[in-house]
Amino acid sequence: MDVMKKKHRKLVVDGREYAWAGDWVHVNGRRVVRIRAWFKTEDDRKAGPKLAVNLVGRGGGMVDTSAARPRDARDAIVFAQTQGWTPEGRGTFWLRPAMGFALEGFDVIEPDAPS
């Protein structure tokens, strides 16, 4: 039996290592998919501000099975870099709907949106 030892996964974008996690929660009857990513240091520590985005699936069916995939995390990282996300600083860098980030099958929602 395979046992997941870490809740986050490694992802390399343009030669730089990141860690990312994808999960989901139900908010007001809708499934909200969350992607979080952060820079990694050589000694496997988190560095700089965390990247975060909340998404809802466009399907709207009876059973919503929307989930974040590695390519979604990569696309979020690449886009965030164009918006100024860097390893310097602290806090959370949110991708918001007004920024124009898009993923196939998802709509970006505000961090505190009840959806």
C-alpha cells in the first residue's frame, strides 16, 4: 500500500524548484479548488511569499470532481511571475479574477468569496 508522506509536491519551472499543494473545500454547496505554491531553498525550506489561488469548476454538474493538477500549479506559477511574484517578501500573493488568470475548466474567485 502506498502512503503519501508529504502533503506537497515538487515542481520545477524554468530551472527553479517550487513546492505546491492542491486541495478542495466545500463552500456554500460548491467545491472550491485551492492551489498554493512556494519557493524552495537548497535546504528544502519554504522561502518568500506563498502563491495562492481559489478556483471553481465550470461544469456545474451533480457531482463536481474538479481538482488541481500539476500543470495547473505550473500555469499559476508562470502567470504569477508575470504579475510580480518573487521570492522576496512575506505573506500571501493571491491570484485574483481581475488579474486575468485562466485555467481550462475553472473560474478564479476571490480569496474570501463565498462562491
